[in-house]
Amino acid sequence: MKAITSISIAAAVLMAVSAPALAGPEVNTAPGLVLVAGKPAPGLAVHGYDVVAYFTQGKPVAGDASHSVIHKEATYRFSSKANMQAFKSNPAKYVPAYGGYCAYGVSVGAKFDGDPRYWKIVDGKLYLNLDKSISEAFAKDIPGSIRKADAKWPGLRDQGASRIN
């Protein structure tokens, strides 16, 4: 009986962690429990990194749970109250393109996780990529990749995330 209970618990945990990837959210959020003001909140956008810091500090900076904002089914964290206020005053300026999914992946018709360490700001918009090699591929033709991604995003927006095998 104990083995069955352990398997059941493991299956429930796996389903809970996998559910966000299967649901097809517009915004890429990390699974797991997130609290804002002590209450359950949507998953973390950009793995909890401060999206304003990319623009003001020119680098990825981890956000702090004490500076959190819920925006479009995602919880954004910030490294300072000033960055949180900047986001609140103009979220569209700071949210990453394609809901934080990999920009190059979207350009080829897939939704992969955007890693906050592989990023680029182009024409005032934040783009994330899956990893170093994908970021390098994106950099080879940024305007072309963005053009392709812009065309494909409406069809991908509500689809589940892609799986890499």
C-alpha cells in the first residue's frame, strides 16, 4: 500500500508541474507555488528576474518577492521598488516579446522556455532565447527572426509549449 501511495503522490506532483506547459498560456511562467502578499499568485514570469533591470542596468537581475506585481496571469518580481513602479506605470514597455518564450523558437513555430540569461533588447523590446546556441542563431538574423516570429506568434499564442526530445 505504501508503494501505491508514493506512486500516486509522484504522479500528482508530475501532473501539477506539467499542467502549465500543456495548458497553452500566453505568458511563459515557471511552475510552483508563488505568493504575493501572503496569497497564492500566478507563476513567475521570466523565472523571477526583474524585466525593468534589462533596460536600466543592461543585465539580468533577480527580482525580490517583496517587490511583486501580478500582470496578465503572471507574477513579475523586481529588484527594487522603483523598478516595480516603473513596470506598473507602463508594463507593455517591459514585458518580454512572445510572453517570454524563446524568440528564435517562435520564429520557427515552437514555444520553448525563454532563459533570462540569454536576452537582447531590440527597438525597445526585450527578447529571450532558450540557451546560448539558440541566442547565437537568433543574433545571425535578428530582423528576420523577429519578422518570422511576429507572423507566427498569433497562431502559437494559445498552444501548449513545445517539448524538446
